[in-house]
Amino acid sequence: MTKQNRRKDFLNRSTFVAFDTETTGLWAPSNRIVEIGGVKFRLDDDRTESFQSLVNPERPIPEDVIPIHGITDEMVAGAEPIKPVLERFFQFCGSDSVLIAHNAPFDISFIYFEMDRCALKADTGQILDTVDIYRRFFPGLPAYSLEALSKHFGITESQQHRALADAELVHGLFRHAIDRIPPIPDMTELKTTVTVHDLSSWETLADELPSGFESLREAAHQECRVEMVYSTPGAEPSSRVVRPRQFYALGSQYYMQAYCERTNAERTFRLDRIAEFRLLEE
């Protein structure tokens, strides 16, 4: 019997759904989901259930995005639009499941905006982030991307960048990390041990940001570059130059979606992890 099966805490009593989305781009307000995949499992059972569905985004998929996930306009032409797919996905998850994603704010932002467009509500709410879990319990690794972690721990040799395949990697990473997580009696204790997001509390921010961060919104309006010192659990603070795009609230946490010059891609940053910042003159 594995250590996971011997656990008698909250995690061993829970049903989980590891999930992933593929999209038309990186910025949720102006892009769409083209695929959703999920793996439902329990720690005390080797059996899993799977969910996979292409989504018709009702717009062309940009040519520079297709090589990333391999999903073409022809593949989604006969697929359902997002509303019935999300309804089936939420039914698959059930109201009691704890969801898991890698870099969860990215997937949450896309699901939130899609829900908002089609006026959907979700009973499923609590979401864990394997990036957060690995930064906390496996500090000092060279990289924390889904592919890097999966290769480092021998879960896969390559990443397919398809929703169900990536959800299976998230499932594998969570099972691999479970022995590092201390016994958890309930959801309240889990929230003090790792970051727990709540899909039902995700919302686009109004005009106000926490005290001291107001100028970031002005930087977004003026498309200014911002140099900041950013901290993540288990890593030394690093300097980054970003262009703020949008701001969100998730429970009591505030997030900034920004173009990061270091990674040459859109990234999501928690405002409370920005130690200092300054606007750069163009």
C-alpha cells in the first residue's frame, strides 16, 4: 500500500479534478478556449475518469498559436461552442471536487471570462495550483513550467500541449508531491498550507487597486514598461520588466496580467509578491 493510500486526512477524503485548457492566445479578456481536458481521481484509488472536448471559439485560431497545441480551425469547426462544453465539464467535476491546474490563474481567468460571456455559474470552486505547490515544497528547482517539472521528475519525456494530456501531467505532478504536503484536517487548514483559489470569487477588478499599486493601472492605460522585483515561494526575488495589461481579484488576492520581457510571453503576477516597482520612461 502506498503512502498516499495510508493518508487519513482531508486530502485522502477528497475527489480531485486535474484540468487544463488550450486557447487562441494568452490574454483571457480577448481570447477564447479551444479545448478543455480533465482527469478525476482520488488519492486512495488508482482509477481515473477523463473529460476531453474541443471547443468552437467562433473565431479563427491565430496561425502563430496553432503550432503550440496543433488545434486548427478545421478541427474545431464541428465542435460545440463554449457554453455546453463548460456545462458538461462542470457536471463532470461535480460540486464537491477540488480542482487542480498548473499556473491556475491563467486557466481560471479563461474559464471566468467564458462563463461571463455566456452567463454561466459554477458550483465547483476550490482550485489548487501545482506551480504554487512545487515552489513551496520543492524549492530551488531550475524551472517550474509543466514540461520542466514533468521531465525533472520522470513523469514524461515531452509535453503534447493538448488539454487532456496536460491534465494527466498535472495529475501526475500532484500525486508525486503529495508526500511532501503535511496532513491536512480540513479545507481551512489546506488554505493556510497552500494557495487555494476560488472560481466563484474570481472577478475583474474595478478602478481601485491596493494602496501603493495605483500607478500600475496608469501604466496599463499608457502601455508603459514597468521594472519590478518579484518574489515567489522557494526562489530568490528576481528583477523583471513587464507591460501591465489587466488586473483581477481572486478572493483577497490581486493579480496583474502582463507581458513579461524575460519570458517573451504573457504572465500572471500576484501583487503582494511585487516587492518594489518603478515605471520606465520610453
